[in-house]
Amino acid sequence: MRLGNIYFNEGKIDLAIESYKKALAFNPAEVFAYHDLGEAYIYKGDLDKALENTKKCIELMPDKALQARARVNLGVIYKRKGDTDQALAEYLTAIELDPSIAQAYNNIGRLYVERKNYEQAITNFDHAIRLKPNFAFAYNNRGHAKLEGGNIEEALKDVNISIGLDSTNAYAYLNRGKIYLKQNEKVKAASDFQKAISLSREPDVKKEAEHNLRELGVDNG
């Protein structure tokens, strides 16, 4: 288990998966191995295996707070499968199990951003931040919601807080770059898009940042 977590944190997902499988072969009732294996499969993009292992974790998990974490992961899986209604239901179940779970409110906020309901999105990000004041991703996501809603100055404040809390989040630099574009700060925007590309392991982030650089006439090569 511990070795699997080391591999996962190093981005060696296949090795992490093999380590979790070995833990389960030794002890098929090891609930945390199902949880971590499910997370690894989410990261790998194998959503069917992620769903199978996360459901097994929930079946075996006696602790409500830990069940809530698994429910959040289940919501992530359904979201990636395109079933946003079921994703929302899982996040709400997570909150029922553990009202202090900030990640669930953050993920609900992201669903509302996709639905262009920015007011509800911001309300959920506010709740996530109240529960977890150093939640860098929630600040960034709230900034994104404010940006999409047209509140540029407040969006910039939130994204700057996010970067101050976690300077490795590529999404935050992408969002700040888009804010700077709105403010016609093209040099600053280009710098943030380049930073997003250098940090991100997410193809969609790199693709959007590279597109924005091309629009600015900047060669990232």
C-alpha cells in the first residue's frame, strides 16, 4: 500500500496499480487498497475499473467520512462518463455522509460552471473555502466562475490567491492568462500560458494554452 502511494505521487500510475493489486491479493478485504486503486484508474482514464473498485470500497467501508471521500471519487467517475446528474447525486450523498467535505462542494461548483449557473457555482465554492480556507483549487475555480460571469477584477483576486497557495496548478495560470487577455495585458497573458504548458500533465490545458499563445502570435517552441 505505502509503495503504491509513493508510485502514485510520483506519477508512476501503472506501478501504483500493480502495488495495490498485490495488496488486495494478500488481503481481499483491504478497503483502502480498493479506494486507492479506484483513484489510480481514474487518473489512468480506465473509468470502468475505477467504478468497479470505488463501488467495492464503498461496500466495505464502515466509516462515514471515508465513505464520503469514495462517493466524491464516484462522482468524478460519473462526471467523466458524461452523467452529470449522477455525479451531482454522488457529491450530495458525500455531503450527507460528511458535511465537512470541501471537495464535494468544489466539484458541485464545477458542475454549475459547466451549466453556466455561475451564482450557484460561486455559492458552492464559497462553502468549500469556508470549510478549507487554504483550498487552492476552490479559489481558482471560483475565479474561473467569476471570469465567466464577467467579474474580472474579483476573478483575478481569487486566481492570485490560488497561485499563492499552490504555484504548481496549471489551471490557475491558464485562468489568469485568460483574465490578463481580457485586460489587454498580452505579455502577462503569454507568460501565464507558457507557465500553464510547462506545468500541466492535462492535454486539454496544454491545448487551450497553446491555442491562446498562437492567437497572441507567440511561438512556444
